[in-house]
Amino acid sequence: MSTSEIDASVQAELNRLRESIDNIDAAVVHMLAERFKATQQVGRLKADHKLPPADPARETRQIARLRQLAQSANLDPAFAEKLLNFIIAEVIRHHERIADETENGETENGEAGNGAAGNGAAGNGAAEDHDGHQATGATGTAAGA
């Protein structure tokens, strides 16, 4: 059945639901951008104090907390855990980069600096990291921010 064969009232309801989904997707992207702004600050603080980029104890706590939240929201806890693991892996990658830049006296743009990472900005969505670079498909176990 093609789109032109769908009853007008059904098409209108599909359009309404899809618009709602699009709005939710936009909110998710903006929330991720805010999360990455905060984790960027954590990464700078860790780098400045020579703390490791990963925190396995925090990861464990965050996963347990998110699984509980997912269950109470009628969302598959395993899905929520996979999503959090992906996000955390990206955060760790960013923290490692910040630590390297801090150690090498570079800014986030790769230029020589005063030993501290630059300000950076939040990305525009899940397909890009907070610096606007294409996100890599982070894999493996991740530790918390």
C-alpha cells in the first residue's frame, strides 16, 4: 500500500505522531549536547588533576541507576544500558583526548596552548560529538564520567 492509498484520517494521525517523535528526537539531541558540555568540564577537571579518564565504580552505579529508571518508565533496561554504555564510551574518548591535549600543552584545536584544554562547544546531535566531529561507533566496555 502506498502513501497515496492511506485514508486521510490515518495519514493525519501518522503525521501527528511522527511530528511528536521528531520533537522528542530534537529534545534528546539537545539533552545529549548538555550532557556532553558537563562531561567536557569533568574531563578538563580530571586532566588538570591527573585523574584517570575512566571511573568503573561510577559506571557501575550509573548503569544500575539507569536500569532502574528505565524499568520504572517501562523501557527495556537492557536497551537503556546499551545506550548509556555507548554514551560513556564517547565521554571516555573525549576525556582521553583532553588529557592528551593537557599533557602536551595543546588546545582542543590541536594548537599549542597554556597546558589547559580550550572551551569547546556542545555538538549538534547524536551523530556528532560535542566538537562537531563525526562520532565513532564506540565499542567495548565503558567507564563512567
